[in-house]
Amino acid sequence: MADKAARHKGPVQVERTNAADKRQQSERDAKAWKSEIRHRIVEPTDEIDFFLAEFVHSKKRIPACPDTKFNAVVPTGKGKEHDMYKPLIQGLTSLVQRFPLRIRPQFLNHAHNIMRFPFALCDEEQHVTMPDIIATIPGLPIIPPLHRWRHVALVGQAKSRAADDPMLTTTDTHEETLIQLAKSARNIMLAQGRLYAFVVGIYGHQARIFRFDHAGAVCSPRFDYVKRPDILHEFLWRFLNPTEKDCVVVGDDPTSSLGTHKDRALVQEWASEYDPSYTYTAENRKAVRRFVVTNDQKNKTQYLAYKLISVNPRLFSRATTIWEAFELDEDGEATSKRVIIKEAWRQFVRPSEIGFYRAMQEVVEKAEEGAALSLRGIAEFEYGDDLGLREARDLDDLARLEDPDASYDGADAGVQSEEPNDPDTFPRLRLPYQRVFGHRTVTARCRDAVHEDHERGHMRLVLKSIGTPITEFESTYELIRAMCDAIEGHRQAYVAGIVHRDISKGNVMIARRDGDPSTGFVHDFDYASSWKRFLASEGKPVDLESWIQYARDQYAPMRTRILENMMRMLAAREAEGGNKGKAATVEDPKAQIKQRTGTLHFMSVEVLSGSVTHEARHDLESFYWLLVWIVLRHTAFIHEDEDGAWHGLFVADTIKKCREAKESWLKLDYPPVLIMRNAPLTGLLEDFRQLCRTNFDNAELKTKCMTHEDVLKIFNKALENRDLWPQGDSAKPWTLPKSDRSDPGLNEPSGQSRTKGTMTYSSQAALRNAPDEEQTDTDTDVEDQAGPSRRMVRGLRNQRSAAVQWQRLAQTTSVRIRSALGEE
């Protein structure tokens, strides 16, 4: 069966273009959050007791509530929010007065003050959150200052009127209330490594309990906490008495723990010996934590993470986080080995990145002696731990044991495949939600039981390759050397059967080793596809020649594909309207390999047009756009639009405009950019551009196309003489232009009632092979750029009269151009 990688059609997020205002909350960011939470938060049951039993599971007997009525007078009415905080804290404190001291939280008045994003790594890009009431984590040693997300067990958000309940309707004000709840949950999960998080919304004398995971959120029915304080009492008792002994609260991950004072001391000691470049700072201190990872032989290894490399701040997403860590031996001592640990939450509808790495390793191991195949230029994979899939399988085994007579239809029948990239390996939930620990999500099926494969599974990868971001090159020669190695790695993966499909700035790295020249590698196969699996599903010979021929046969001009897309959209709309026309779904293997994946900045022209068989040449073009992206941000260059060049090419408010800007750039009859005093890089850029010009709307693509060999040839040509390259031309810092830019925004309907969810967890309602939710999902990790288009429009207008403008530019700056090419 072909792979099920979902397309990227999430809200477009843009880098801030006004340096003075980049910290302020913009309308665009608010709308991005609205798009992310839209239809993701549902009320699956009208019974509060059922909600607590299912979603806040605890085996401890619940003691009697000490209060028959909330033990404080909470004012309500417009403008009373700040007056609510103290009495709410008084009443909540009374509810936990008989809890054992070891689990008793402290409630604090945060008074809607600012609490920053958990990590400085994304702090400037994320808006601050202003919690009203916070509950501390029992037993956690406090590291001043107190009010940090690592210390927060629970957040309470107070609004003064029952009408402020955000689950009632979808006005802008109600959406903003939900966004604040979602941000608080996101920050708790990021800071503490929680599998899911709870927040409490208080609306006058009414309240709701929200449970967020990486697939969505469920909320309790509304209840009167003044008349029924026992509900909050029961919730708090359950929340603070998790079933797993290694957890402090429900939602904790027992395979991960925050660093202790001792751990931080060990980091300083070991880093001085094994990583002398490491600097211990207050920010780095927050990154220290322990992980336990289980390998294929079921052996557990402990790691002490000490450096946060990357974090995806999206809530309903893969939430990829990357750490550098020390491997520990059985005695808890460092082995001197440093590794990369990658955490992510993949949708079960997607193939597993772990499976792709294993597949590549197997191909190399089975290759005949002397075969020109290796994994050079690819991140070195040690092993992976798919905790979500393991939990899903364990739950399925339990269901079969408890009800051996139950019928299992279709792919649920028989023994589950052990292949993580087999779409049928994900068994559906047949037990109550309370049996789910949390390494697999449950909220997607609460929205719609049909789409259960949109649930997410927690996974960890351990990689041996430690790299530096490609944008932090020490010279342009190092940049091109690393990119050349990554292209070779991409070729090796392609020969092994894998198409990467997401070449971007975060997925190409520089590897530096003392005494050795720098190299490069490609990693992050989250959005990859297997042409071998596809050919097998189609009953075709499984070899590279057959795949290349298939791809050539599938070529069609862009106008044809655009029309096909429109017809598919029409069929989908008709199907939604109850007509008999059937829209294509991800179950169609041909549709699956044509799904648009990647990062918008770096997608090829054809991929941006949609419905194209994604093959190697599209990723090769992505390498070109990555190189141009870096050049326009981090080198000294000449372009007719000067510092607006990057925005003119890469900032667009629609995919169509993004495609048109790239088409115009490639079709210019002159080199669009020159690199100051760097003839090899200038020549490479132009040679690469000429190759990419043949990569779309070209009748010859029916028979031949750009290949790895073509691209590697021009890279090797540029690299053959190091003396021609500048010395020490390291990456320039990217400085945002001072000018503000327009925000087109998104027009969303307001005032609509929210839909209810479902508590169905029987298999009868769950149909396998449902349409992919991510056609409207926001799981992108994508830098789909929206917004400012004034400069881009000007750039396109300039390009239409390019020949005349270039002649004028050449006449007035000929000396400058010769200097840039080193011809003084």
C-alpha cells in the first residue's frame, strides 16, 4: 500500500517584517491561532461524571469534598475579572485542604500578568501568555523566579460572565478566550514534556475543564462550581493522583523528567569534558532533562539532554523538539557519547520516519559487495522508539483478550504487521478512553470517530549525527560543500527507495569535526514517501528504472494539473453536498504520491501547482530555493530590489502568488542575483537556475529531467578550486527591514454555534480509509508564508520589464558588478 503523507494546507505563517513590532501580537498571528483551533475543541459528552472518569483517570478512592458550597464569594459581572482572582484562590485552596501534603498544590494569583514562552529559542516569535490563576506542581523544587511554566501544574482562566464561555459561539472575543487556554496548555506541555495538559475555564459562576493533546482538545460540560464544588474537588483529586507511580500529575510522561539540581551539575561537569564549546546559562539550564528510550531489542537507555536545538511551538502538530544529549551507562554516568534526540507526534495516517531510516539501513546492508550505495550525507540513525504505536498495539491486544469473540473487520483482523510504515499497523481504539495512557492521542476521534487515523503517536529517534544549522556557515565554501554532501545523501536515499519531500533550511545541516573538513547531511524524513511501496501497491516491478519511467509517464503541463485540481475540488464539493460524485482521498495511491508536501519557501514550482507525482527532481529544485533563500538573507549580494529581494521572492499571501514569483525568477533572461567578490557562487547559482528552468512546463520532461548527477556535477565544478572562494565570508545576521507591511488577514465567519463531539470508541463507527483530515488540517511545521505582498507585487512588476531595467542597472553599476565578480 502506498504511503499516506498528508498535504500541507494549514494557515500561512509569516516571519515578521517590522523589526520594531515583531514582539507585538499581530492580527495575522491571532488568525493563525484561530485557524489552528477551529473545529479542534469539542464537548464530547453532556455528563460531567463520565467526562472525569474517562479523561482524568485515577484509581485512588475519591474522598468526600470538604465544602458543600464554594468557600468564597466570587463576584461576577462586566469588568469584575480581577476581583475574582482572590476569592477563587480562597475557594480552591479550601477544596484541597485535606489532600496529603505531598500532592497538595498551591494556588497563586498571577493577576493576568505576563508569563513568557518557555524557551528563548522561539520567544521573540511567540506572544506572551497572561494566566489568571496558576497551581504549582507539588513537590517540585522551586528554581527562582517562581512563575515559570516548568512550575505550573494547572492554569485557571477567569471571565466574569457566563456569556463569556467560549464554547457557546464563535465570536472574535470567544475565539481569543480559547486561544489563551490553548496557549497555556501548549506552554505547559512544552516546558514539562507533558503528553497532554489540563486548563480550567471559569465564566462567572460556571466552569469547564479542558484537556489538550497534540491532536485537539475536549472540554467538559459546563457546571456551576459554586453550587457543585465537589466537581472541582474530584477533578483536582484525580489530576493529582495519576495511575502511573512515576508521574506527579495526570498527563505526565514517565519516560521523561525535568532536570534536577544534580542533573544540572552533571551537565556542567560533562560538558566541560565532552563539549567544550557549550556555555552553561540560565536558558540552557531549562533544557536539562532525562529521557528513557527503548530500542528494538526492548532494552532501555537513559539520556541526559542538555541543549535544546529546535522546537516547533505549534500545539496541534508534530510538535517536533530536538535535543542534544549525553548517553548514560547503567550506573548513570556519561559514556562520552553525544547524540541527538528527536521527539515528535506523527499522525497515524502518516508513515513513520523510523521506518524510513530502517528501510535505508536495510537496503545498504543487503547491497552487494562493491555496490556504490552508502548512507553518506544522511543523518546517522541509531534507533527509534514509537511509543504511540506501541501503546495502540498494547491496547488492541488487551481488547482482544478481554473480548475474544469480538469481530474484527478488514485490516483490524488477524495479526498486526510489525512494519511501522505499513498504514494498517495502527489498530483502532476498542477500549474506553480511561485505558489510554497518553502516548497516543484521543481527541481526533472525539471530533469524528471515522477519522481515528488522524490521532497522533509519540515517538523518539536517537541520531548519532550532530550538526550545525546550514544558515550558520563559516564560509560560503563550507555552505556549498555541506549542501553538496546533503544532495549526495538525498541521492543515496532515493536509490534506497525514499523521496524526502521536505528539503528546507532546518533539514540540511553542517557537520564539523575537529581536524577534519566540514561535511553536510540531510535529515528529517517525516514527510518522505517510498516509491518502492508505491510500485508494489500498483503491481509494477519494484526498481528505480520502473519508478523513473512511471514518473515520466505521469508528467503533464501545469495548466492541465491545475484544471485537474479544480475538477477534484468540484467532485469533493458535490460529494459533501450528498451527490454521488466521489472525491479522491488519500486511499488512492496515485493521489497519495501527488500530495503537496514540504515547506512553502522551498517547494518547487510544480509542487506548488499541486497534483504532481513528487519525484527527485522536485527535491533538487528545493535545494536551489534553499540556496537562494540563504544567499538573500546571509550573504553580500547585488539584486535590483536590494534588501527587498528576499521578500519579493519568498513572501506571498497565496500559494499561487508564491508559484508565480518563482516562475518569474527562473524565467528571467539574465542572472537575477550576483554575489559580492564570489565568482564561484555566482556561477553556481546561475548554472543551478538554468537546470531548474527545465523543471516545469517543459515537453521534454516526458522523456528526461534534471537528475542528481546533473546537480552534483555543477556543485563539484564550483568546489574544485578552493582558492577561488573568499576566505571567512561567514553568514551575515539576517536583519529585518524597518518598513511595515500589509496584513491581508483572513475573513472567518463569526457568531456561529460550536459543534459537539462524540464519545464513541467502538469500532463500529470507525471506518478505515477515511478522507484525510489534513486537507484542512494545520499540521504543517511549514513556513507557509502569508501576508505582505506590496513589495512582492513591485518585484513582479519589475521582473515584467526586466530587460530594460537590467540594461539601465548594468550601465550605472558596471564597476560594481565587476568588483562583485572579483574582476577588479
